Amino acid sequence: MTATAISHSSAAMIDVEGVSKAFGETKALVGVDLSVPAGSVQGLLGPNGAGKTTLVRILATLLAPDAGHARISGVNVQDDPDTVRSLIGLAGQYAAVDETLTGRENLVMIGRLYRLSRQVAKTRAQESLDRLGLLEAADRPVKTYSGGMRRRLDLGASLVGRPQVLILDEPTTGLDPRTRLDTWAFIRDLVADGTTVLLTTQYLEEADQLADHIVVIDRGKVIASGTSAELKSRLGSDLIEVEVSAGDLEPALAALTEVGCRKATVDTERSRITIPTCDAVADLMAALRYLDHAGITPRDLGLRHPSLDDVFLSLTGRNTADEDPEPASITGRRTRGPAASRP
């Protein structure tokens, strides 16, 4: 099932229409639209400061929009926040668990805050611990857990209430590759069971692997949307990638201005030039010829298919991790059902 970022439907599980939010002179969101059908994964990409976390906070009822409307399963997040909180689970960028409690005690506590009976809370805690591979550590204090184990426990806590919508704000930040892959598999299982997922991430491979549909947001505005394949197709069939020494970067860029069919992107940190091409062989040979004429010997030169990283750089001119902090961020706070309404 595929989401669309433009059309709005009362059947959408997540529906955002014309949402704007400002912090003083800073416009965090400017007329954002988003529509996500049930049982799909919506990827939300953007550099730091793009507005992603502000949108997440609005959907989680932690912020009120200045204009526009946001709904979860048809429920307006401003008009009925308690109901919205019963429908969603939220895992923020940092594990928000009590270190003095065991993993099991953390999950049972969350279940009780959801107003589940003690027995149901224990049953769901057991299910979450099993599903996340934490049963062996379930009765150990969380302070003995590794960072990856804490992130998994945090994800489990967001699922105890069996939310219809799971909002994941950079869920695999800081995880090792093996744990990240396990988390991806877990998210796929949830979606297969009917959960709708809104995923913000700085790992473009993560969006490529998981998202049915992707929205790119920058400086508070939606600047592109589509499937991963649709976004990649914007850059042409192949890319020429040229890596040179730092001192040769500007001369190389000047030498290659006639190569390719679209404007090149430059990664100054890696001294790398990426050029979209519509005639791979001819453009590759032309690149070699122009570089040789300029007296530049590349450290590496090759041809490859475009990735989401290339799309992102082309659209925004910067990496997802470029520093530009948002005015508001989620730091260890979570919304889970009725518990979120407590002080």
C-alpha cells in the first residue's frame, strides 16, 4: 500500500493538512501536507532542523500547530488529544526507560499507565520482551543493559498499548549494524500485522529498506515525495562519481562542467563530485578526458546507480546530519495513551 503526500482522505490513518508552526521568527513548518494509509510505512526525511521532530511532536499531541489540521485515525490531535494518545505509540531519539527498574518492570509499568489490568500488562510485557529478544535480560536492572538493549526496550514500551500508529523518531540511532537489522525486521513484522508506521531517520538506507512512501522535508516545507524508486529516477539512470584530492576539488568541478545531463553535487568532506548522466559511457570517457586535460589524476572514478543519499543531496544541497538544530526536540519523552496526559 502506498501513501500519498498530496491527496487527503478520511480513510487515512495519519492525515496532515496545511500544518504550520513557528518559534518566534523561526518557521519550523510551513503548510505541510501528509496522508498515510493504514498498514504502511511513511518515511520522513530531512536534515537536522528541517522540521521533522516538530511534526512528530504535533502528531504526538506535545505541540499545537499554529495553522492547519492533523488527525490520527480521523481524530483531530488538538480537539481530542486523549483519544489520539490511546491510538499511538512513540519511540523518540533516546531511550526513555527507568534504569532502576528491570526491563519487565518498565514494560508492566507502561501497561498499567495505559490502564491495562495487571495481568494483561504482564502478558503484553512478556510478549514484547520475547519479540525483541530481551527475555534473558528481562529481570535485570536496565542500568546493566547495553545501549542497543535499551533502544529495543524503549521500542517495546511503545508497543505495550498495541497502538494503531507507531511513530518512530530516528529509532536506530546509535545501534550497531546487527541490532539495526533486527529492528528493521521487527518493524516489518509490525506492519505485516497492520500497524501504521511514521519513520523519521537520518539513515537513508533505512528509508530505502522500510518505507512504502517517502516525503522529503527541508526548512519546514515538503520539497519532494514518492516511492524510493520514483525519487531515484529524478537523477537519471546512472551517476559518475569522481573523488580527488582536497586541493583538486574546485579545479575538477570546473573541468567537469560539460559532463552529464544535470548539475553535479559536491561532497567537500570527501572531496567527491557526483554527476547525473544520461549517456553513461560517453560521459565517463568525457570526464576522463577533461580531467586529464586539466592535469588532475582522480583518486577514484566510477559509475553507479543512484541512491537516496544522492537524491537527498540533490534536493537539499546538504546531508541529513548537517547541523541546524530544530527549536523543539524530543529528548527522552514519550506519548503512550492516557499516561501522556499526566504531568
